[in-house]
Amino acid sequence: MAAPEGTSIFQTTAKNLKDSWRLEFDESIVPNRQQPGWKKAIVYTSARFHCSECGRHWSSNKVMVVCNMRLANRQGVVKVRPSRQNCKICSTAPMEKPSITSENIKPLLQNLVEKMRIKCYNEDMGRKKRPFRSFDAKSPHEPAHCEACMQGICPKTKSY
């Protein structure tokens, strides 16, 4: 997810909330370890990955985005961290950040704002998730290469 594009879409999506909110990308977020006063949410989307070692590309339809949010004095902040994956071919491949297409950023952020309304404003939103464009994943999910699986938040390995 590109920070400037994601931030501007977030501002548009969150403008109808009662308070002022900002979106931050935070690589230090760890699932289920939010600071006191922060609430957690997990949303997901489809994304593509690119190995910086061998150049291989792959897609995933369950890219988890861990979100920590806090509302205080009518000022809200949401910190987000998309989960990464590494290449199953390269033995020394680093965890790669996902590339989320612009057509999937909007439904992802709409789902995030719904979670904010539930967690921070105690609104009953029902259970409606915005669909996103999924990709034709060529190979099965591999938990050994999925950061969300390693953290226990991937729906392929555990319900959250």
C-alpha cells in the first residue's frame, strides 16, 4: 500500500467520523501486543509480492493488515502494518512487503473504518465486509513463508 495514496483515501473514508483521525504506517506493530489504551483490529486484502533476491512474483488473497487505534480528546490515530511474506524458492529471502493495488486500497480502508466505528464508537455495523479484487494464486498457501501465520493471525492457520 503506497503511503500517500493510502493516507489520502483514508482521510476521505474517515471524514464522516465524529473526530479527527490520521493514518500511520508502523513497522514496529506486533499482533496482540498493543499499548494500553489502544484497540486492535485486523483487516485483510489481496496483494502481490516480489522477491528482492530472485525477482519471483506471487499473489496472496489473505494479506493481513494489523491495526492499532486510539481515540483521545477527539483526536484519533490508526497505526497499520501489512503482514509480509518471503519467497519459497530463495533460502535467504527477506520478508517482503505486499504491493496492494489501488483498487483494493479503498475497500481495505472502508473495512478498517468500519472496525474503528465498532471498536472506538461502539457502533453496531452488522457483518458486512467490502469485497476486494482477488488474484489467481498459482500455488497453495505456505505457512512457513507467511509472517501472519508465524504470528498466529493468518486465517489459513488460526481463526482470529
